[in-house]
Amino acid sequence: MSFLSDYRLLAFDVYGTLVDWESGILSAFQPTLDEHNAHFSPEKILHIFHDLEHDQQARTPDMPYSNLLATIHPALAQRLGLPAPTEQQSKTFGESVGSWPVFPDTVSALHRLSKHYKLVVLSNVDRESFAKTNAGSLQGFPFDLVITAQDIGSYKPDLRNFEYMLSAVKSKFNVDRNQVLQTAQSQFHDHHPAKKSGIKSVWIVRPGAIMGNVKDTVYDWRFDTLGEMADALEGQ
């Protein structure tokens, strides 16, 4: 039986795990709804968004995430039967990433976890958007390494992203695959591909989360929040 304390490095998904991705998307889309006095359930908006996002990421794997959001904004409006937004409205939607809020336990948990692990970002966003988040709601937290989809040229769940991260942490920290824990909310983007890549994973459930869920869940540890993971590590 292995313990959380047996591992040396956490590779984090950020948006959905550390940052409240769903609230961020819904808040950024709210002006479009308000303009047309439209009302839809968060579930409906997020399910459509998730499908559009995945399709666009597959078609344009090298498109920076803020541009990708701006690109799918008109399609999201169209799928909801709303008039096409202006180019500026779509650009604003895309640039909202850096202002999305973190979960309340995130920053404290990162500081606690950093006493034991190297902390690495493996995110589907672009460098500029992550830098804004890190300087803003993540309060300048000093991650040991930041890897974005823009650096790799593909989006998770592509296995290339995980192999790229493993190669980087081996060369930078001499950390092997069996010493890494993929720490994430999304089963679709992180846990299933991590398992295929031979990486153990910690599922941060974020109860109520809609995006990234799949019927078959795979994980080695499970906690509702990152704070609970930090509690468990300290308990060992």
C-alpha cells in the first residue's frame, strides 16, 4: 500500500481544480444572457460549452486558450438560440480567464502541499492567461514549473501533454513517472489520460462540478477539496 507522502511531485490541472472554472465561464457569459434577457440552467450552458470547447481544441490544438474561448463564444450563443455577439464581446469572453476566482481552500492548500512536493502546473490554457490568474486570484503562488497547452501545441486529454510534463520534470527535478501524482478534478481531461500514461492520480472532486465528468471514474486517491488532500498528507 502506498501513501500520499511516498510521492515527490504534484502535476496540477488549474482550471476546475484550483480555479473555479465553471463559475468563471458562467460569469463571463452572463452579459450575453443579460443583453437578451435570456435564462438557461448552468448545466445546459456548461454541457454545450464543454462540447464546443473539446471540438475546437481537437480542430485547432495550437490555438491559445483565450483565442479559443473567443472563437467558440458565438457558437455557444447560437446553440442557445441567441443572436451573434459582437467581435469585442467574444474577445472579452476570451480574456476573462485571468479573472476567474480560485476555490476558497486553494492557496492555503498549495502552501501546505509545497512543504512536501514539487508543484507543477499542467494546464490547458495559454501562458498569458495563466500568468494573469497566478498574479491575481492565485496570489502569486510560486509554482516550481508551469507548462501550458501553448507550450506543448496540444490540449489534454492528448497523451502528448502528459509525456511532455514527465520529460520536463525528469530533466528539471530528476523525478520519475512513479513519483508523480496528477492532481485534478476532470476525469475526462486528466484522470483517464494519466492512467493511460502510467501516472497515479488524486481526484479533487469539487462536488457539484459538471464539466469533465465521465461515467467511469479512475483515481488512486479521492478528496472533495484540495484542502482535504493537504489534511490527509499532514495526517500521514
